[in-house]
Amino acid sequence: MTVDLFVSCIIDQFYPMTAMNTLKLLKAAGVEVEYNPEQTCCGKFAFNSGYIEDAKALGEKFLHDFPNNRPVVGISASCVGFIKTRYKELFYNTSLHLEHKRLISNIYELTDFLVNQLHKDYFEAVFPHKAAYLDSCSSLRELGLKNEGRQLLSKVNGLELVEMKHPEICCGMGKGMFALQHEAISSSLADKKLKEAMEAGAEYLITNDISCLMHLDSYAKKQKLPIEVIHIVDVLTTGWE
């Protein structure tokens, strides 16, 4: 099987090693990976800020960047969730109607692809820490994913997975602009999320969403909290020779 790798703009600019680790992980899962270096933003931030025409232009470019009838694997749940739910609004009954339907049926969030499409959940990772898993809003509500990340993490050697009291509550990032427009609410939610993870005994908070990761990681560092936020890909590729 050959897949196309979708690297969101935040990963490309701020977490490039997560993209490299995704490449290694997919190859370890037995698939060939193609990467189109011309890919850019999917249009999520423009759409959620009310710039619909700009979002449509970015979405049109995205459709042209992934023209092949093969799986597209995305590393960030919120970006994949946006494409699956909002491209229907942007391109329904347009000249790109067939193209957007093809992409929506072929694009997968990474944990979904590994567990439900490839049926692979063990990668010989070693991560001897206590960690909690964050159910991002997009992953849980737009993509219907909850157990996939936990299943993958349950097979990581040395990792003790603990549960937060309210794992399903938003971390405060919202859909991208919420954290900027409502800083006080956003910061309060981030504080609550991180402290719940620490109360559960977690040294790490693991997520499959890069927007949540950046938001919580920034808050934890600024407040000097004794917890680290990490993408699930970086856990699944830890401890390899």
C-alpha cells in the first residue's frame, strides 16, 4: 500500500520532527509513503475566522495537492476533522464536487488509520512514564475516535496510562482562533486540563491533535508546570534502535 502524508502547517513550521517520526512509523507499519512538498494549509484557520473565500481557495489547492485515489494520512485530528466535515460545505455542488468526495472518503487521522485500516497497534516503543491521553474535541466529536489512541499506547513498553476525571472537556484551543479571541477562558481551560492530568499522576499528556498540543505545551512551559505535552507519534517511535 502507498499513502500520501498530510503534514499540517503547524507541524511543518513548529514540530517537523513529529512529521519525520510519522514517516518512520508508517514505514514500520509496512506502507510506502509519498509526500508532496507543495502542500500547505487545509484552510481551517481561515474558515474558522470567517474568511470563507480564502478557505475555499486553500481547500481547492489542497484538493489539487492530493489528486491520487489512495489513502491520505493526516497527523492532526483537527485538520482531518475540518476536511471531512467542512469541505462538504465549501465544495458541495461545485465543479470540485467529485474531487472533494473522493478526498473525504480517502483521508484518515493517523491513529484511525493504524488501528482500523492497517490493524496494527504494536511498534516496539519504549516509554517508561505515566501519561494521560487527551481526547481532542475534533478527534472525539468530528471523527468519532476515542479508543484508538489508547489502544496504541497500551502496547507501549513501560508506559502506564492514567485517566483524567474529564478527558472529554475542551483544552481551550477551540477551533484555532478561540484561544486568541478569548484568552482568559482559553487559559483557564488549559490550566484545568493540565492540572487534571497531573492530579491523575501523569508526567506526560499525549494527544493526536497538533493544535491542542501547541496550546497546552505553551501554557505548561509558561506556567512552569511539571508536565510535558507530546504527540502520540513521538511516543510510538521512542526507544527504537
